[in-house]
Amino acid sequence: MAVLNKIRQRSIFLIIIIALALFSFIIGDIFQNLGSSSKSQTVVATINGEDIERDAFMNQVENVQKQSRGSVSNTQAMNRVWDQEVRNKVMKTQYDAVGISIERDYMRQLLKQNLGTFEEFKNEAGLFDEDKLNEFIANLKAIAPESTTLNGNPVNYKAWTDFEQSISQTGVQQTYFNLVKAGVVGTLTEGELEYQLENDKVDLKYVQIPYSSIPDSVLTVKKSDITNYIKKFPKKYEVDASRNLVYVQFKEIASLEDEQKIQADLTALVEDKIEFNDAAKANETVVGFKNTSEVMAFVNANSSVKYNDAYVFKSTLPIVQADSIASLNLNEVFGPYKEGAAYKLSKLVAKKMISDSTKVRHILIPFIGSTRADATVTKTDAQAKATADSIYNVIRSKRSKFKSLLSLSSDKVSNEKEGEIEFSYTDGFAKEFKAYAFENPKGSLGVVKTDFGYHIIEVLSQGEKQQAYKVATIVQEIEPSIKTIDDVFKNKSKFEIAVANADFNEVAKENNYTTVPVSSIKELDETIPGLGVQRSIVRWAFEDGVEAGDFKSFNTSGGGFVVAKITVVNEAGLMSTENASVTALPEIKKEMKAALIKSRVTATTLEAIASAENQTVKTASAVNMKNPTLSGAGREPRVIGTAFGLEEGATSKLIVGAKGVYVVQLIKSTPADALPNYQAAANRVGQTKSNAVNSQLYNALKDASEIEDYRATFY
């Protein structure tokens, strides 16, 4: 009681302490958020001071995914939008600086260039009519947000304005590029130099002491040598942040016992069996696959693939089992047999001779809600049938009227061929249409309903008849059992526990698990070699606080698990000595070999040097500086450049080249004949520069831009 009284007496003091603690926590959190740039919570990137807002960016990503209909992943769509947005922002900086804009007249010219072939915008003479374009835009705006069609494709006002924006952007870019190209020319001086580089020729003799003449074994490259080389050439070794990791995959795949169980279950379906009926309190006979008369119901109740009531040719049966299935007696069962990732039972239900192809002509009358019916279709199902029956009666009485009634058909494709369609039995057609075309003799005429509407069909001809089979097949996918899945989870869990206090690779080796090393995973990557799309692993690898040695398990999209461990954390900046050694070592060794060769060569003539180094004196004729290649040695611009600087008969000092150390002697110099005018060469130089604008300008502007990328926060 005394303690409670003391607490009551000091309650105000305690409240103040708690309040101050909460206030401190909140203030600290605010400053922490300010320090971590709260801007990155709503902005995907800032390019040259201009923000790309998160919501707008994500809407674009969503639109790209919708348009691709699932053919690109979320990250692929994001990267596509990113490339587009970076280009737009980088180039906009330039457009704004120059003051380029697209005015009405130029915009109309751009639209004409892009839409000039559209029939909707042509007049009676077949020429582009701007009035028709203006009328179309006005009507589109008036019916917004409803759609109309343009060149056979649906379009609404929003899509049109987006299209205009895209056209405008293209026009601005082209104008900017043309302005840059206008300032990029080849001068007469450049033309003369270009001509001389191509046509000034020298004949020379040389000795090559190849780097391969010194074995690598005599060299000692220290770690500090590689470090110094990286510092000497930092641009070659600048890298983004990356992670190296190693993983073990635990796949949920069916075991041998699982497959044997699937086969046994299928085998048990074949014959009739006696089972006790709890409801009737008596034994009853359960009819098996072999004797059932309800084939469709039996297959659909026991198969992962629904019953197919169509006839098939032998060529479409499973390749390995085709002969066995085709030779079955009616109602005889073959299997279980394995095909791909499933076990199957097949029963021959029926067989008959069927034409392998057919030729028909038809008239299609659609109704509201039928497949591909557009806004012009107004007939109900009953009205469409009545129209079809009426057309059928007319044609039945006089077949020659078929062509004259084709204008009533909505199938514009076949109408262009007088309503005729020729197709093989294996082609994909509406099953009702296909059944009538193949199962009725030549000359048959009838009305058939499909999802597309009512067809008036006349069979014109049929191909050669072949034996066809109606086969009922029960399919059971090969999948892991619950026990197998549980075992996979247990093994994964045991592995996680074991590697917490032991070497990852050693534990994997002890358990016969395969380890897969992965190098240089970037922050915005989404795929892991061997695993496919695993964005969650990449995100984890770059989370704050995740260090080399950390590991974690993940579910894989295909089923199962993967345990991944970070092996190396590579920060952005210069490449590590170990990683750089792959390309740095050969260059360092080349420098060392060049120094060794230079230090041991004391002779001054080509012949003496060749003799001392066990090499030969070689010759090269008509060498130019435009293509600085030595016959027998390859591309050596430094060597050839030195030769052009010599007097005839003079011998150079030692030259460090790409493939060895050289000594060269100039035999003869043949200057190019002077031209009265170098304009043609100057034009070629200008054209080369102009071509470089298209391929190099944007990348140069991008490299010079200030780009703050926050994408990894959201993806």
C-alpha cells in the first residue's frame, strides 16, 4: 500500500517523463525521415531537377503490362517506362534550353505524315483531307470517353491525345536532331586530312618481339599492382552496387513412390470393382473405365483434362503410343502410360473414316452478344435465327442465289472469296461448324449455330478420307504428394538450422545438395540464373543491414524453396581487386613483359635485334593510317604512326605495341597526289559525323545529366 501511495504522489512526474520520451521519439523519427529524403517516397526519380512522380510512373507501368497482355513482367515493364521517361526528361532539358515547340501547322504536317494512308481521312480523290481529320477529332471529343474505330482499331479521345503527344514528341526530337546535324559539318581541312590518311602510303620493315615470347611463369603480379592499375584507369573499373550470392534449391517434385502411386490409382480405374456402400449397407459393383457407358462423365470425374468428344487422326495421337492406341478394339483400354509430365489411360470409344479436309461456303448472321459482334449488330438470337432460316429457304430452292446473298454475311474475310473457306480437319474451328463441314456429304446445306452466330453452310467438296479415332483419355498430372512436399520443407528447414553455425557449402556437400553461385546481381535485377524471376531475393540482398554471410529462405514461383546466402557485397565505385584482376592481369603482365623486353634489347639494327631475339625481319607495303594494320602482326596504330614520323631509311626506337614490342624502319614514303578540291572527302566526314548524332547524341546527353534513381524503393 505504501508503494502504491508513492506512485500516486509521483504520477504527474511520470506522465511528464513519458510525454518527453514520446516527443523525443517522434521528433527523432521526423529528422530521420528528413535525412533519408522523404522525397523518395513519392518520386521515382529526379532528372536534371525535374521529378518523375511515383503515381504517374506506376500508371504507365500498369498500362504497358496491360498492352503486353502478360508477355512482360512488372520489372520489364518498369524498365521500359523508365527508359522512355529518362529519354523524355533528358531531351526536354535540351528542348527547353533551345526553345523548340511544335506549332499547329507543323503538328498537322506530322499527323498527315502518320495518317495520310488512312481511308477515314481521304477525300473522293483519294487524297488526305484535313477537314476530315478535324471532323474526326471533334466527334471523338464529343463522344468522350466512348470509343470509335480508326483504321479498324478502337480509339477514344484519351488515346488520341496520347497519340498526338507521342507524335509531337517525335517532331520536337527530330527538329532538335536536325539542328545539331546542321552544325556538324566536314571542313575542307578535315576532308584533306581524311584523304591523306587513306592515301598516304609507306613501305616498311619491322621486327616484332611478341609478348608471348615471355612465359607468364616468370612474372610476379602483386595485389598492389592490380590496385594501382585500377586507380590508373578508374573509368574502366567503375561499377554499380552488386551482390554475389550462393543458393541451394529445394524443388517440390514427385518422388518415385509418388509416380508409382499415380500409376496404381489409374490402373485401379480400369476394371469394375466391388465396394461397400455405407448408405445401402451392402456391397455394390462400381463400373470401371473399360465397361462404363458414361464415358464423358467418367473421364471428367477422374481426369485433370476434360473429355474431348472429337475424332482425331493417328498422326495426332501420342507418338510413342500411337500404334498401340490405334490397334485397340472398341472399348479396350491402353495404359497407364507416361507422356510428358502426366500418366494417362486411353480408351478407344469409336472410329470411322473422315475426310482430311473440306471446302465450304457460308453466310454468317451474328446476334447481340455473339463472339466478335460489334456495335452495328442489333439482332437478337431469335431474330438472327429467323434471318438465317429465311436465307436457307431461299438458297435451298435455288443454290445460284448464294453469291447474291453474301452481302448479308458479317464474315468479311470469307466474303472476299465468295464466302468460301477451305480448311483441314486438324485446324481450329468452332466445333459445331467443323462437325457439319466434315460429317455431312458434299452438297449438304444447313443452318448451324456457333458462338459467332448462325451460319448457312454449304459443303462444296471434301478431301481424301482417313481412319479417325475417338479416344477417351484420363490424365493425371505427375505431382508431388503431401508427404513429399512436407519432406521438402523439413529438409529445407534442417539445412537452414545447420548453416546457421557451419559453412554453407560444406553443409550442402554433406547432404548432396547442389550449390549454385551467382555473381554481380544488380539492385534492379529480377531474375536469378537457374531460378527465373525472383525479385524478392534481389530486394532482400540490397536491404539495409543485410551483409555478407547473411542467408534467408524464399518460396519459388515454381513450387519449393531456395536458401540463399550473400557471399560478397560490392559497393558502387571502383571494382574490387579480385573482380578487376580478370581484365587487369593481362594488361599488367603486358606492361611487365614490355619492360623486360626493352631492358634486354641492346642492338640497334633490325637484323641484330631479330637475331638476338630469335625473330625475323618482316616487311609491310602500302600501309596507311586510316587502316593501321601490319601484315603478319595485326592492328598496331602506334607502330604505324611512328613509321609515318620517320625519315626514309631511319630506324625507330623500341615501340610498345598491342601484341609486342616493335622496331620499325621506313623504306619508302609515298604521299598521296594532291587533289584540286577536297569537298567530296569533306562531305564524307560530315556524313560520318551526322550519322554519329543519331547513335551517340542521346547517350552523351544522358551521361552528362544528373539522374537520381529511387526505383529500388518501389520495385
